[in-house]
Amino acid sequence: MGLGSTAKKIQGLSDRAEAMYKQVQQLQQRIIGLEEEMDDTHDTVKRLDHQIAEQRELLLAIADEQGIDGEQILADAAIDEAEQADESGQIDGSTQTTEPSNDADAGDSSESSAE
């Protein structure tokens, strides 16, 4: 009877080990999927950063043609944004490049160039 009990215990351990192995495989697949998504996201961010830089240069060139100091507008916006961040207690550098201010700048430049 001792061998039967041992066999049951070994079978139980084997079943648990198999279940754990399947879980490890699933986790491995999820990790691989997340790594692929991260790589895709990284590529997208790089592409968008490049496009934003191109658009900024274009807007600055248009502003220059219209006699507008685009760099001064961007500097003023950065100062305003830093002051707002300081007032709200957000002093980390991440608030200095938020998109709402850039959208407003882009809108101001395009409105000025439309006039």
C-alpha cells in the first residue's frame, strides 16, 4: 500500500509540474508579445518624434516668412508652461513638453500665417 500512495503522490506532483510548465509557457508567450509591442511602440514614437521635428521646422520657417519670431513664441510658451507647472506643484521636466501648449503654438503660428 505504500507504493500505491507514493505513486499517487508522484502523479499529483507530475500533474502540478505539467500545469506549472504550461503557465510558464503562457507567460513566456505573453512576454514575447509585450516585447514585440514595445518594439513597435518604440518605432512609432521615434517616427512621430521625427515628424514633429519636421513640422516644427516647417512652422518656424512659415513664421519667419511672415515676420514672426517663432522661437520667441516657443520660449514664451515654455515659460508659461513652466510657471503653470510650478503653480500646480509639478516641477519635473515632463511637463515642459506637453502637447496642448505645442498645439496652441502651432495654432497661433498657422493663424498668423493665414492673415
